[in-house]
Amino acid sequence: MRRASKDRVVRSGFTLIELLVVISIIAALIALLLPAVQAAREAQRRNECQSHLHQLGIAAQNYHDSYGSLPAGWYCMVPVSDPNNPGVVISGDPNCQLPSTPWQPYMWNGITGLMLKLEQGNLWNEINFNFPPTDRTNWTSIRRTVDTLICPSNPKPDFNPLGVPGAPRPGPSAYRGNMAAGMYLPGSPGCPTQLPSNPLCCIFDNGVMFQNSTTNFADINDGLSNTIMMGETLQGNWADATSCCVRTNNDRSLNRPIGTFNTYWQSKHGTSVNFVWCDGSAKALQQTINKNVLIKIMTRAGGETVSSDDFK
């Protein structure tokens, strides 16, 4: 008679302590790798942002080839006064009298002039430029998003509201034109001291893109490779003039807002901001750049000399 016997079952596996150790090691590896992955992704987004600015630079050069000038910062109707009553405007817009006259939401942003050069012909044809962007006629058009005007690091930039009841959120733009830089010397008419809050002390038209400007390459005496055309901001839209441009000054700093508004040169790339030069090249500037150097590369005909060491 045979005795029944049971085969001994041997089971293998992790103990609870071993499992916890493995999980801890995996978590540590993820913690080490995650910053590197994020840094690689941000580098890719930064490069794509530079590519968008490069496309804008090429589009502006093609615009120059077609029309003999770069697009304006913003467009408005120059006022015409009554010859018998100089203070009475008989046509045009009183808010377009001087370059220092504040832009308004009903004026068109000059970046709209690049739409045909950015392969946005359908959008261009959809807009009725006989009416302002604030008019209901254009509400469907101005809400469009143009991918080239978006920085991947800032996919949803703050927008400037049109200030019209019921108006849609306008299509965003992370890029603005270089309008002007610097201030008048103390003692200039209306400017006893260089007070940034005094509009009569500020320069509004020595850059590249400003009110009704028709800057051509011959006007950029400092050189196309030494003069900035456009750069990044964190707030704006492509339709109305309030988002058109930036005025650079040494009382302002890269990557810092003006008061509560993100309308100065700013980015989400850490310590740098991307710009495109008038020759179409795009590159980043560190926020620690000397402010006087920044002013030099914003003016189109300042006669200054800038070397590569100045960007360090």
C-alpha cells in the first residue's frame, strides 16, 4: 500500500520590504530624469518659438520686397485740419496726429499686413479693413488663431480686450514689433528732466515698426543684423493696435511686467527672451543684458557700435 504524499509547493516573489525598495528606486530615477526631460522639451519649445520669429522675419522681408518697406506698427488715419481753423479736424483721426498719440483698440495692428506673407490669405480675405477690428463685421475674423503667432512655451498668452460689450476674445499673439527706444535729452521741449512718465520725454518712432511707419532697409543705418524687428511678450493679440509694439527704455527690464501688464519684452523661457533681427535671424537675449546695449540694438539709426561681447 502506497502512502499518499503531497508535493511541496515552493512560491517565490517580492517581500513587502523588497517591493518598497524597488518603488523607491524607480521614484528616485524618475525624479532625476524628469528635470532633464522637461529641460529638453522646453529647449524644443524655445527653438520652435525662434522658428516662428524667423518666419515672421522672412515674411517681413517678403513684404519689403513687395511694397518697398516693412509693415507699420499700427495703422490709423492721419487727421486733416481745417485751413481756416487749424484746431478743427475735418477728416481723419485726431488720435493719429503725432507718433506719440496713444494707439486705440479700433486701430489695426500692423502685423495684419503680414498675413498674406504668412500663407493666411483666407483670413486676409475674410477681414473687412473698411471697418475697425472692434466692429461687429470683423468679430468672426479677429477671433482666429494663427499658429505662427503663438509661442509653444506660452500657448495661451494673455489678450488685450477690445473694450466693446459682447466682442469676442481676439486671436492671441506672443510677438510685438520694435517701436522705439530711449528718451530725449534733458532740456528738450517739454522734457526738463528724463522722466519716463512724461510722454514728451519718450521717443516713439526711432525703432522699426511704429505709427503708420514705412521703414525700409535703407533707413536702418545701424545694419539689419544689428537692429531688432520683433520680439516676445506674454500679452497681446494680432488684430488691434494696442498689441502692436514695444517701446524699450532703461527704466524697464526684460522678463518683468510694466506695472500689472505683461506688455514688455517677456517670455516663459526662464532667463531669456527671443527676438528676430531685421536680417531675418532669430536668437535669444539674456535678461541680464545691459539695458543701454538693448536700446542700441532697438534704434535703427543711432550710429552706435555693438560687439558680440556686449551681449554677454
